Amino acid sequence: MIMKKYLYILFICNTFSYSQSIPFNFNYQIVLRDLNNNNLPLANATKNIKISILKGGQVGVTSYQEIQTITTNTYGVASVLIGNGKSKINSLSSINFINDVYFIRVEVEYQPGIYELISNTQLVSVPYALAAYQLERNNAAIGQVLKWDGSQWAPATDNTSGTVPNLSGDIIGGITMNSISRIQGKILNASNPLNGQLLKYNGSGWSLSTDNDNQSLSIINGTTLSISGGNSITLPSGGSNYWTANGNNIYKNNSGSVLIGLTSPPSVLSTLSVKGSLGLYNSNNFKTITFSSTTAGGDIEVSSPSILNYNYIGFNKTNNYPLMGIGIGTTIEAGFYYRNSSESVVFADTKNFVMDHPLKKDTVIVYACIEGPEAASFERGTTRLVNGRAKVFFSDHFGLVINPSTTTIILTPISLDSKGLTIIEKGHDSFTVGELFGGKGNYSFDWEVKGIRKGYEDYRVIRNKSEYRVQTESTSLKD
């Protein structure tokens, strides 16, 4: 049995870390004494401590927890700033210190991964809370304010009020009740305006008036645009009537297309209209960009001159969800789509990252991603075995990403004398390693943890090709 040889004495410093807003950390001190050496201070010692804040009592619910590493001074004293630890559970800012009773529990690691309870006491008032309490009971009267008297803030009478003079000029009245009587010194007469009226200057003042400047347009004989008041514009006819009036609208009444920048009709026509598609062509009359309005929605296609390869933004052909990518025909070869709030998929033949070659300036290094039949994440590191045992904690972010029940762990000892390693225990935020055959080795080892991402436990490996085909009515894309 390993003897515990330390005496721990703890107390809270009556100080807080202040800023312009309420802090969410506070100072704590610990004194370590050696029971095996006449209770002398344990000087210059490094230890891990686990700090927990419990709600309601000494065995209450854990509202916050963290782990910190301390180093004592020559008197065995060490200070910690609670709130700045690692391997946290929750945050100090989420604790309601005002309405509940809280206890602070402190444990010290006397063997790797094994902690001993040394203190469990109630948290009492701290400086800024006491100051707030005293301020509340400082005999302030109703209506008083806090004023600085040269040495401290104290209740005092608010004497900032006074008489506000009435306004004059274009605006008359007081601060709270006023009205506009003039505009640039000219009298304004605008009481009880009617809907649609406007202000008009009559030579001496501003008054309400009806807007009588409205004009109307009409088409005469299909080629003349008439404006009310006697004016008109004659539209070019080209020998026949190309435009027809229909109520307040005009439209082109022949069956051709409106061409912009082209000297001859292209092989595939596009119409410039609300319904249909808008095509942009290059100098060889190849359609390179198409804006389409289909029964499934709108889409945009950017094609090569051969109209075989293209970029596409639109919707999936079968399931009608948004899809963007690069493809041939109606099949997307690489891209991404949004299926629902928990599934957005990026796909390609390979997924790479590219970086400049540090030694050859005209080349790059291209690495491909490792792939597998699950949506997994990993974390790895190096830890030291002490007396045949070690406890490894995940990083905060890794524990949030993976489902801990799906983890697998690889261990690699860095010692020729190793008897082999095994996993003793898996937890939601850590795992414990031990040496086989009761070994008590002290050496480093590498570890790697893999786990399935939360929410992706039912990842589909086999899928239908239709999920990667586009929905389009454009003439540039064929099934």
C-alpha cells in the first residue's frame, strides 16, 4: 500500500480578480506540509489539484469543475486562480451565486490519475458581494444618486435638473412639446393633411396642395408612345409593328429572340423574359452561362464551349435539395449539397490539401485525406507512465465532438523494457492506461483515440446515384 505523506491546509484569499465587469475567477491558496518530516512545509513541490463547486451541499450537484497544476514556494504555499484551469466541466459564469448555497471541494493527486479529498467547505461572501450588500443598506433616500465626494462614492441629492428655455425660430414650444411653424423662415400651414397631399410654396408660405403633375403613357398604332400633355415618342418600326400594347404593358409580338452583341442568331436561342432562361454567349456563339427557371426552382450553369463540362448551382434531381458542384452532363462529379439541418455533404474523388513546397518554389505538395466508412474524428498525444499507471484527459473540444461510447484507442510504448500496455477504463473525457503483468514501469507512450462524431452514428455508406444528379430544364444539359 502506498502511504500518503502530505498534510494539506487550504484557505480562500479574501481577494477577487477585478475588471470593468464582474469577474468569473477568484484566488485560492493551499499549504502543503510533509507528515513524514515533522510537518515541515513541502517546499517547491508540483501537484495537480481538482477543484469542484457543488450546489446545495457537500454532496450536491457538480456545477463546475477544473484541474490545475500548482507549485509550492519555500513555505509550502501555492496560489491558484479558480476559473483558469483545464479539463473544465461547465463555466463559472453559469453559476447563480446569489440564489443558491455552494460548497467548494478540493482534491490533490497523490498518484497519477488518483485524487484524494482534502477539503469540502461552504463558499461564503466575497469582497465585491459584501460591497454590494453594504451599498444596498447605506441609508440612501428615494431619488438620490451616487456621487464622488473626493474619497468615496456616497448617496447624494440629484441637482442636475433645471429650467429648459422654450424653443424659437422654425421650431416653437418646449423640449417635450414642440411643433414646426416655419420652413427657412416661411410660414407653414399644414394642419390636417389628406392622404397623397404635398407641401407647395405659393410665394409667401408653405401650404397643402394636391399633386397634379402625374402623367400617363399610352401607345398609338403600336409605334408611337404618347405622353399626356401633348408630347409623344415614335418608336422605330423597321417596316412592321414589333411592339403591342396590352393595358399598361408593352410586349414584343414576334417569335424571335432579343439578341445583345450577336451578329447572327445562335444555334440555341434564349429569350429575355420573366419565364424561360437567359443565356450568355462567347464570340463563337457557344452558350457559356445559363440562368434557368425550372419547375424545381432556379439554377445557374457555367459551361465549357463544348457544353460537356460545367459548374452548376441548383437542386438535386430526385430529392430537390440545394446542390452546387462541377460535373459532366447532369452528374455532379465534385461539389456539396445541403440535405437537412444535420447533414451537409462535401464530395469528390479525393479530398486534398495543398501547400507550397518549401524548397522548390515552382512546385507544391499535395496530400490526400484519409477516408473510411464513418464520420470519425481523432486525437493523439504522448503521455508518461508512472509506476505502471497513467490517466489521459481529452482536450475540451474533442470531448464535445465525439460520441465517447464509440472510441477506440491505440497505445504505443516508447521503451524496450515495456511489458505491454492496456486500457483499464474509458470515460467521457479521459481514459486510464496500465502496464500488463502488474508492471510498474516509468516511461513515455504514444496514444491515439478515434471516435464517431456526435449525430453521425448512422452514417450511410451505400447511396443512390440519383442523389448526385442535377434537376434542370436547360437545353445545354442532357440526361
